[in-house]
Amino acid sequence: LYQTRALYVRLSIRVPRSVNQSASVVATMATTDANAAPKSPEVQMMDALFREKWLADKVAAAAAENQQLKSRIEMVQNEAEQSRLKQGDLIWFYRKEAEQKEKVISSLTQTNLKLEATIREVKEKAEDEIKRMEAQNGQVKKELQEHLERLTRESKSLRDFSEQKRELEMQLAVLKSTLEAEQKEMAKKVNDLERRNVSEKERLKKEMLLKIKETKLSLLAMTEDQLHTTTKRAIMENEQMTIELQYQSKETERLLAKNSKLQTEIQRLRREVDIHKETEVKLAKRTNFFQKLIKKLNEKSKESDKTISDLQAQQAMTQRSGASKLFAENQVIRQLERQLETAMEEKRDSAAESGVLRAQLQMAKNNLAQFLELQDESVTFIWSEIERARAASRQGGGTSVADLPASERERLLSTIFERLRTLKDSFARDISLSLMDPVPPAGSSSSSSPRALGDSTPVGV
């Protein structure tokens, strides 16, 4: 619009400038004509015609130029009007757009206020949730620590049980060596008795033959009465020898039967030693399982500490974050919920494993208590039998059990062995009944049998 107005002013100033120039030209020509010499009328007429013609041309040129200028001014005015209309449309459009922008700014301001309120609420909820989860994780950590201490105590009790087992093994080795010495002595006695029996038979046979010969010779010199008396005496001696031979045969058979029984007892003790070795291997496996479980609980405790530190770091990040961190905070909250569920599941698994271990430990303690009770009963029974034998020996005039007859000593040993065998069979039967329904540890990857604790049955009191 400014450029159009400037052009209009220039054009309006240009027209009078052309007219003034024409006037000055005409005045100059007139002055020239006045200053010149007088001319004839024809020349003056011709000059006037030429001047008029020149002036007419000038006027026509000025009129044409003026018409061009008018048309140009109209065109410029039209362009200025169109530009003014366009500028009005633009001003209206920009005003509408400014109003819309103001509405958008107002709505964005309200949305920003709402988002700030939402962010504050989310921050408060996240802080409350983090505090609650810290409290829960502290409780879980405390429970896991108590569980770890309890397992440590149980492991210590298992070590005590292992020491008792080694002591029992040493006692078993001593008893085995004693039994082997007694078996060797018994075998030596049996061999001596067999040799003595054979030599006695040979001696009796020789004596009988000698007596028969002597009797045959004496019969020739004796009278009928002497023959009758000698015959009766020989018959009585023969019967006595027969009775003694029968007794020696029975004694030999009894010793052979006792030797066979001792051989059977040796085989049974060897089987029990093998079972005891297998039990020791299983107990070692179970101890390894306890060590792995303690290591796993330590790792869980470390993971809980790491989770708490991560939560604290996430809380610091949450405090520094703004509206752009809202989605990340939701992700963190969901992750915390998943971690909490995982921790609760691990807690339940740990509680189940702890219950199984407590049950197995209680079973082992019951078996050990039962074994110690049977051992006390066995010792009491042995001492009572020995005291009874000593009392019987004192009544017979002796001072110790060694003064008793062989039959009494044999009866005493048979009674003691029979009692010990009965107690051991009863204990083994109770152990087998208690192990008929074992409970394997939940989630255990160990290959150890659930009888690893219960199978530690001490054999051979």
C-alpha cells in the first residue's frame, strides 16, 4: 500500500511538470521570435501553423501520457484495494488463529496443571509403595536371616550327629575286633576239642583193646565167680565210656552249630557294615545339600539387598524425573510388583523347604534318641546279666564270672547276644517304618535320597 501511494504521488507530480515544460518551451520560442527580425506574414503564418501543430502534437502526447497515467493509477488503486482486502482477510485469519492459539494455550495450561497434579499423586503413591516394599523387604530379609541362622544351627546339630556317628563307628570297630578275636579263640577251642575228641577216641579204643586183651587173659585164669564180677565191671566201664563219648559228640555238635551261628553273625555284621558305609555316603550327600541350601539362602539375601538398593536408586530417579518420566515410573512400579511377587514365591518355597528339612532333622533326632535309648537298655541289660552271673559265682564260691562253669558262661553269652539281636531288630524295624513315607525337599536338585538322614542306623551295638 505504501509503494502504491508513492507511485501515485510521483505520477500526480509528473503531469504538471510536463505542462510547465511545454509552457517554458512555448515562452522560449516566443521570446526567440520577438528577439528575431520581423518576418513576413506568410512566414509568420507558417511559423504559427508549425507552432500550433507542434503544440497540438505536444498536447496529444501529453493527453496520451495522461491517459496512460490514469489507467496506471486505476490499476495501482485496484491492486491497492485488492491488497487491502487480502490484508484484511489475513488480519481476520491471524486474529482467529491467535484466538485458537490462546484457547490451545489455555487448555494446555490446564492439562499441564492436571499432569503436575497427577505427577505429584504418582510420586506420592510411588514413595508410599517404595516405603511399603522397603518394609516388606526388610521383613523378608529378617525372616530369611532367621531362617539362615536356624539352618546354621541345624547344620551344627548335624555335625554333632556326625561326630557321634564317628564315635559309634569307632565303638563298632572295637566290637568287631573283639568279635573276631573271640571267633578266632572259639575256632581254636573247637579245633582243640576236635583233636582232643579224636585222641580220646583213639586212646579209649586202645584202652578198650588192651582191656579186652587183659580181660581175655584174665578170664582164662579166673574162676567162674571172678569172671562174672570182672564181666560186670567191664560192662559198667564200657557203658560209662559210651556215655562219655555221647557227651563229647553232643558237645562237638553244639560247638559246630555255635561256629556256624557265629559265621552267620559275621556275614550279617559285614552286611551291616556295608549298609553303614552306604549310609555314610548318603549322609555326606545330604550335608552337601544343606551346604548348597545355605549358599542359596545367602544368594537370596544378597539379591534382597540389591533389590533394596535398586529401589532406593529408582526412588531418587523418580524424584528427579518430570512429566516425561510418567511412563517409566509406571514400568518401575510394575517391575517392583513383579519383584515383590517373585520374592513372596521364593519366601513360600523357602518356608516349604525349611519345613521339609525340619521334619527330616526331627526324624534323625528321633532315630538318634531311639538308638541311644536302645543302647542304654543294652548296656543296662548286659551289666545286670553280668552282676547276676557274679552273684551266682559268689554263691558257688567263686570271685568272678570266669569262675563259672563253661555251660553257665555259654548261657550268659547266649542270653546277652540274643537280647542284643532282639533290640537291634526292633530298632531296624522302627527305622524302616519311619522311612516308608519320606518327604523329598521341594525344588532340590540334589541326587541324594530322602533316607540320607534316616538311614544312619547304628548297627552292631
